Amino acid sequence: MDRRVWLCIVMATGVLCLSLAPICRAADLDEDDMDVEDDMDMDMDMDMVGADEELEEDPHHDDAPPKAPPTPKVTYKAPEPKGEHFFAESFHRGTLDTWVLSSAKKDDTDEDIAKYDGKWEVEEMKDSKLPGDKGLVLKSRAKHHAISAQLLRPFTFDTQPLIVQYEVNFQSGIDCGGAYVKLLTQTPDLDLDQFVDKTAYTIMFGPDKCGEDYKLHFIFRHKNLITGEYEEKHAKKPDADLRTYYTDKKTHLYTLVVNPDNSFEVLVDQMVVNSGNLLTDMSPPVNPPAEIEDPDDHKPEDWDERPKIQDPDAVKPEDWDEDAPAQIPDENAVKPDGWLDDEPEYIGDPDAAKPEDWDEDMDGEWEAPQIPNPACEAAPGCGAWKRPTIDNPDYKGKWKAPMIDNPSYQGVWKPRKIPNPAFFEDLHPFRMSPFSAVGLELWSMTSDIFFDNFFITNDRNAAEHWATDGWGLKKAAEGAAEPGLVAQMLNAAEERPWLWVVYVLTVALPLILVIVFCCTGKKKSEATPAAEYKKTDQAQPDVKEEEEAEDKSSPEGEEGSGSEENPAEKEEVEAEKEEEQEEATVDEKLEDDVLRRSPRNRKVRKD
């Protein structure tokens, strides 16, 4: 097979493989997920040991038909806290023994929905990938829910960071509602049984969504050092797109880290989606401005804020005609030939008939509906002809004096600044009020919101271990249960048929281009042996000698042996031999000339 064809086949195969690679490659798990899968495989192997022992004890197992391997079962193991922590809840006990359901009523709300009677349950997810994994589930919709639990000990903001993390899964999506947590401030009158929306909290953190507004709250309550009142400070809105976390029905890990140096980070699935500083990235700011505008200062009556004014010295020109119309009839226009002056543009429909129930006393005199005049279809126009209008070249409009800089301009007036009587400076807003409980106070129009693996600590390593043992295992299980990339693309094509065109073009277009490039070139013309010999400097056998040897080797008396040479071919071969001899002579002369000029040969030639 021709080398060009082989090259074409190889290139086409390579392009085809590269085109199919993104379609045929399944989504791989990352290294962390593979570590978790190793632990899952150990549990699977232990479940299959018993089946192997039964086969060894059965003497007739060779004769029995082969059985399908048992379905591997993965047993979920709840994470265990390691290191310093203030709260850890995985709901592995399957009860709400340590949690308190609020029995309070919400103020300023209709009696029908004022009570916190939303239902909570500890159960597995509806589509759980890990049997045995239980969590706290918000079960009812369009109701107020409130539940809380005490910490092991109150958290005090000192020299260690605060780390709060928990998992959320919107099993049924989310229309309008929140899934945030509140860290309830330690106060003498804190009663978890009366936990309501107005209960004092130190930090509120977590996802919230209504309509197309996707939020991830981080709010802390800061005490005014002068008035002693608390104000909510909201972190800036994350730049990341949060939509996926609410719609993919996967378990996501939400983490808040607040450091003693006033910096903070908000993470989703251990990826930072928002960060900043408590002093500079909160709204309203923690510290009020040092100066404010004087509320008693008023703008003087003669204050001129106009940067431009009409020139008072300007005079309207005498030839300025303000009454000239903007449009005038075109005097050069001529009525088209065939214009039907006596024909109206619209006429009454001759086929129309007055309705039988038409009452002229009530409805007035009946008139046939108007239709375009058929006589005007072939004519340039019907009715009274009027000259078309054009722009009036003499039109100037109403005269106005030109604008000039205002010599009395004083700028935009602003009230003077005075010292802010409410000014204070708190350089350590991290030192918030201690909190002693964690609570969920939510309203949701969607049920089945799944919460799990709450953890509050000041130890980064402890939080990392808890996340790996809990959420990491779920991430690996969800990733293993997901369909491959091919299945995902096929499912997407079923919902959007136009994607088939994209897939076909992705595969076929590069293949067609390679085939066109490789296989449509000009064919190489057959060259004579003599021409091929001239393309190289290597010594080649004499064509004439080869032909003579072939003639001698052919049997005598055989028809068409070709023993007689063509005179024209003979002359061509002899001419080529002479050219080769001349080229060899020229090459020898050039080589000899180079040797004479070489410094290495000077002494030899002198001797």
C-alpha cells in the first residue's frame, strides 16, 4: 500500500480518537475520592468472604451452575470527632434526643402560620448512595421550623479561629426558603424551647434562595460601643455562581472560617467562594465614619450651581424666521401617469350583508365594512393626489441664545462636615459575643431539606478530618453512582436534540478535513529510472548495462523479448552518461581547489 495512504489512515485514526476522547472518557474520581473508595472496597471484600467459604465447603460446587456474584454492600460509618471541638452531630443514633423543638409562636404573623409546628425527622435521604447514612430532614413545607441544640461548652472568641461546617442536600430542589444555621448568643435568658426569629444570635451562616436570588449568608451581630445596641453586618455577595449548589441535588459542604486577624473565608465543598475582612468587606461598615454632614447646614439662597448659562448678550439675527415650517411640498414632484383621481382608496365590501339581528335604533345605520379598492391594485394610486413633502431648507426653528460658562458658578453645594458624635473605632470585631447553642430557624416552600454532620471547632485539622470522613465519603459514593460522561451527553441530547448536530460535527468534521488534506493531492508522475538516478549523488548502475544483462538472460527465440534496443533510448542513455562524467569532473576540480586553499595543506605543498 502506498505510503501516503498509510499516513492518511494513521492521521484519520488519530483525529477520530481525539474527537471521541471527550465523549468516551468517563468522569474519573479524584485522588481523595479514590482513598475513600479503598475503604469502601474493604467493606465489600469482607461481605464477600462468607460467600467464598461456602463455595469451598460445597463438594459439588464445580458441577453447580455459576452463580452471579453478590451485590456489594457498603455500610456507612459516621465520622468521629478528632481534636478540639465544641459541637459534633452526625445523627448516627437516629434520634433527636439532644435537640430541642421550639414550641413558640412568631410575633406579627397570622395565627394560622405563627406557630413553629414544622416537622423534623432523622432519616436517610430518599435517594441515598450510602445505606445507613442518616441526617436531620425538614419534612413540611409552608411552615415555620425551629430546632436547636446546646454546645458542649460556650465558644469564646479569643486567639483561636472559629470554624463552622455542615452539609446540606436539597433533595427536592428549592423554590423559596433557607438552609442556614444560627449560632445563638450566650445570654442568661436563652431558652431553646422558645427559640424564635428574634432570639439573639452571634452569627448566621448558610444558603438561602428565593426566586432567582441565590444567596450564601454570612452575617454577624456587632455591638455599638457607644449605644450598646447590636447591628447586623452582612458580608459582600460572593462572586461565584451559586446556582448549581441549589439545583444538582447533591450533598454540599458549607464551611465558615473567621480568624482572629479579622479575615474570613466562606467555602463550599472545600473551595473558597467568598473571602474578605470584617473591617472592610461588611455592609454597613463595622466602624461609623469619623465625620458626617451637618444636618443643620442649609444651602444659601444665592448659591449658583449652574455650570452653563445662556449668553445674555446674544441677539437673534434679523433674518431668523421662527415661523418657517419644517416640511414643505415638493414643487418638483409630478403626479404619476395612470393615477385614478376619481377612485377612492377603500370601498364598501359589495359581498357583505347586513346581519339579521341588526337593530338600527340600537346599532345605528348599517354600513358595509371597508376593503381596498380593486381598481387601485394596478394603478400607482387612487384619490386626490397631493405633492409629497420634503425638508424645508429655510427651517431654523425657535431661536435660543448660545450657552456660555457661568461666571457666577460656585459648584455643587454640600453641607459642611462635622465630627460624628456617634463615632467609635473597634479594631477587633472578631471578638464577638460568645455563643452556646446552634439552631435552625427556617421557613421553606420546599420540603425534604437534608442536614448532616454539624461541626464547630477552633482546630483546622479536626475540621479537615471531620469533612473527609463524612462529606468525603458521600462525595465518592455520589461520584461512583453518577452516569459516565457518555450517558450524561446522551441524556442531554434527549432533552436538547440539537446537540446531536454538535456531536456529529465534533467527530466527522476533523475526519473529513484529514481525508481531504491527505488523499486529494496531486499524484506523482511516473519518472524514468534515469530521472530518479539524477535526484541523488550516490553511484547508480548503468542503465544500458542492466538492459544488456536482461537481454542476455532472456531465452532466444521468445517473442517480444525486447533484445533490440530503441535507438532513441540508446542516445538518451549515452547523453546522460556524458552529463554524469562532466559533473564528476567539475566536482573533482572543486575539491582540488578547496584542498589548495586549505591552511592544513599549505606546508605539504611547500615541501
